[in-house]
Amino acid sequence: MSVKNSTTGNAGNYPEGFCPEPGIPVKLSLLRWKLYQKAKQEPQFRFYTLRDRIFRRDTLETAYKIVRQNGGSAGIDGVTFQQIESSTKAQGIKVLLDSLGEELRVGSYRPLPVRRVFIPKADGSGKKRPLGIPCIRDRVAQMATLLIIEPIFEADFLNCSYGFRPGRSAHHAISEIRQNLDSGRREIYDADLSSYFDTIGHKHLMELLKKRITDRSVLKLIQMWLECPVVEIDDKGKKHISHPDRGTPQGGVISPLLANIYLHCFDLKFNMEKDSPLHIANARLVRYADDFVVMARYMGSRIIEWIEKELESNLKLTINRTKTKIVKMKNGEQFNFLGFNFRYVRDRFGRNSQYLNITPSDKAVKRIKGKLKEMTSRSYSAPLSLTVEKVNRITMGWKNYFDYGYPRKVFRNVNYYMLCRFQRYLRNRSQRRSKPLRDGESLYSGLKRYGLIYL
């Protein structure tokens, strides 16, 4: 596909329907828009000249900017953002992008092994999940590739998919679930896929990519990232190197897009096949990456068998039977999705009706309390003002995400817990002759004076 790069930045010269993306140069944003339009208008078109768009200077500079904003630790080479920018900010970045751009241009680019670490699972179980950390140079290359191929596949993705997509969020998925419940679809297949990112089939994924991309150099890049060696260092400092034949490492910049491409097959069949739950039972699918629910008026065995056949037989994924369940909301049951709890409760004014109560889940509350406890523990010796500042960053991000439905009762509960933690925190400090509160000042007022923001 031929795309001109000489577009001016004047609003009067924009094509009809084009809107520049925030944080992305106009020329690059226009290129992404044209790729999207071409893919949308021609669903069978296969793109054959994409590599030169990836190593374009504005693409690489934007990729570095986004990766820098996302932060993250160093990869296997130990190089940090601070080291890249330490000499002189512009010069350090320039050297990186110059060398990376040349390697991508001549085809000599090779990724370094991925550093594997383990982080606690978000479900509060105490278990840990693997996280693959590419080096910064490889993260920039992945982001540059993402910027170019994302709009192509975005044109194919369906409305039932919400995770890691431009202009879509968890709140959009929650709203869709709410609408389905209001429409009477109150029996839910609440799915859980075991180690989804680690079980994605490379061969099948590459076949899906080839349906839209024929540029061999771009396909080779993605293949290299999929097959990249993984280095894990144990407690004794010994290196263990593995060569994965399945999966895409969580932590890779391009992994969420690849995960969406893989499950797009499931979305497509759910919406298009004549024997799918949508057509046989008017069911609905709501998916956020590998988390999804299927909602229907009645969850019969035919729907369940279809879902499990598609996921396990055709996509070779594994359904966690212990965590996957059928929820019948009309029987008073409830379920969690994306950290939110859904349940019907009696009208608080005594009327003979129920309303859908959407609140932060118990696990979500447990996680935020755990973070607050950690930041106000006996061993945490930062100044009160700095502690308040860090707590605010955590709680405000948590509030912005969970400020949906009816969270006020939970917010008050977290506020009370936060006050109790600060009370203990200040009691420990008072033993070191620290008296941050004024005479007669309440704990609530004193912390507010220090800048603490309550939920």
C-alpha cells in the first residue's frame, strides 16, 4: 500500500474523518488512519510493505516516548532509561534510535533474551506469575511495530472485545455487561483460562498474522520475539535459559495485541457461525483480553459445549474448570469481572424490586489495603509528606478505576482503614519524637492538612 509522507499539519488539509491522535505526530497518526481505512474497506487485503514505516524516524521517536512513559525496569542487558539519557538526554536517545533504525533497515536486528521475573498475582492468592521483561531497545522496536500493525488488526476486531484497544477501556466492558443484564441475560458463563499468554500457539498465531501481513521482514520480527530465549536467575544466582515453543511473554509491548489477534478467532466464530451461542440462544460475549463472560437468558449445555470446544479443541487453550463457573443472577448469585462485583440487591427504600449493585470486589479491596499497609508499615521511614504523596498516587488511581456503579460504601471503608494505618504509622514515629499534628488537631484534619486525599 502506498502512503504519502508529505502531509502537512494544517487542519484544513486533513482528510474527511481523520482526527489526530493525542501524543502522536500528525504524519504518523495520519499513516495509522490510512492503514486502518485500507484494512476496513478491504477485509481481504494483505499488507506487503510495512517495514519501512517501522524504522521511520517519527515512528521510532514516538515508540521511545511511549515506552519511556510506561516505565519499567531494565532487561537482561541491565540498561536503564537513566543510563540511556545520562550523558546528554538528546544524544543518548539519538544513539539508541540511530543504531536501532539502521538494524531494522538492513535486517540485522536481533532481540536480546527476555529477563523473567515473578510478581504476585492480582487475585490475592499469594501465588506468583511470570513476567518477561525485554530490554529497552527491544521494547522500542516492539512498540514501533505495534504502532504500524495495530490499526490493521483494529479494523478487524469486533465490538465484543475491549482489552488493550485504542479508545476502549474496562469501563466500556462493564457498561456492556450492565446492558446485557438489564436485557434479561442473567445467566453467565464466567470463564477462566489457565496461563493464557503462556499457551498461545506460535504456528496458529503466525497463520493469523499472515492473513493480513505478507511483509516477510515484519513477520520475521514477530517470530523472533515469540521465540526469544527466556533467562531466569534463581535465588542462588544461577541462570536458567529456556526456548519457548508456545506463548507470548507477559511484559512484552506487543504481547497484548498478539493475544487479541489470537482470541479474535473466538470472537469471530461466536458472532458469525450459525451454531454459535449468539445465533442459537441470542447470547452475548464480552471479552477483555483473556477475561471474558458469555451472557444468556438460559445457559444450556449446548452453549457450554460450544465454548469449550472452540477454546480447547480448536485454539488449544486450557479452561480452568475450578475457577470457571455458571452464575445464575436470578437465583441471587453474583460474579466478579475486571475487579468489579455484580449482584442484585433489594431496593434500599423497601420497594418490591431489586437493583444491580456494581462495587469493587473483595479481592480488589484486599489488594488496595495491602498496598496501604505496606506503605505505612513500621519499617517504612519516609517523611510523612512523602508518604502522603505516594499514598495519594495509589488511592487516586484506584478510585479513578473503581468510580463506577455504587462504590461509596467501599470508599468509606478504605478511608477508615487508611486513617487506622496512618494512626499506627504516626504512633511509631512519635516514639522518635516526631509530632506532625498540632495541639487539638484531629487525625483526619491533620492528614488533610498534609495533603491526604480521601476517596
